[in-house]
Amino acid sequence: MKIQKAELYISAPGPEQYPDGQWPEIALAGRSNVGKSSFINKLLNRKNLAYTSSKPGKTRLLNFFNINDAFYFVDVPGYGYAKVSKTERAAWGRMIETYLQERDQLQGIVLLVDVRHKPTEDDQQMYEWLKHHELPVLVVATKADKVPKTKRPRHVKQVKETLQLAAEDELILFSTESGEGKDAAWKALKQWGASEMKK
């Protein structure tokens, strides 16, 4: 994928601020510290397009990134951050749920999990919710460089079994350090809007 343009288009609190038009949208979901921003930056060959913070839970809006004037990446607020109030977590949940359920332009969701650890209860609930609503899912297991190659099969098996990963859903090992999984991720994402994604 040749990235000719990548920019933050809008940070939207609700449907009234979502972009107009029919460009395909790909949402990215995961825990607050799983590396969503780093994943976006690595895919797009940008260092600081998506804001990475040492303090999890900074993304509080839906961030729409315009890619090549062809499609959007949509970074949704990370879940499972304990220092956020229950009221705020509930508001985020409603915002995310509204977007995922009602946005016609949404083509699929990238669910990011940390391959080093067993998926959390929040990860499991998110995956179950996406499957219940019959939304296309790509699971990206981040921080692969932190796991020795000899131990990776066991970690991958743990992720698949904990999530009860459906046969039709792909799991990709990914590292922002080495770039491992980048080409595989683009190949999978192109299936969700290949004709609109400029090469």
C-alpha cells in the first residue's frame, strides 16, 4: 500500500460530526494500552499521526483518519482503563456502540490484543459483541517482538482459545518495532474496500 495522504480529518463525539460521503471506514478497537496508535502509525509510515501516550485512555472521541482520499481509519476509545469513571466509561460505550451498529460506511473492525497476555474479559466481551452483531473482524496480536519465536505458537493458541476465534476470522501477529505483520495486515484490510483503496 502506497500512502500518499494520511491526516486526522476529525475527532467526532457523535454522528453529527461524522464525515459525509461513502468512503469505506475501518475501525480499530482494543484496550487502552494495546498499541492502537502505534499500529496506525506503523501501517501508514508516520511517526506521530496517531497520538501515542504514556498515559492510557487519552482517546476520548472517534478519530477519523483520511487515508489517500479513499477511506478512513477510525480509532475508537480504548476500553478497560481503570482510572476513568464509570459514568465516562458508560458514555464511551454508548458512543462506540452507536457507531459500530449504525454506521453504514463501516466495513470491518480490527480488534487489537496483546499477544503476551491472555485476552482480558473486556477483549472477550468486545469480540463476542462484534460477532453477535455480525461485524467483520480482524484480530491483530500486537507486541509480537516481545515474545520469543519458540513460544509464539503457545501464545497464539491462548489468544484463539480465549476469544473462541471463529474459523472465518484471521489472526495476525504484529510488531511496531520490526514491522512484522504489516504486509499481512494491509492484505486483510484491502478486502474491506479494495476497489476504493489506491495502490
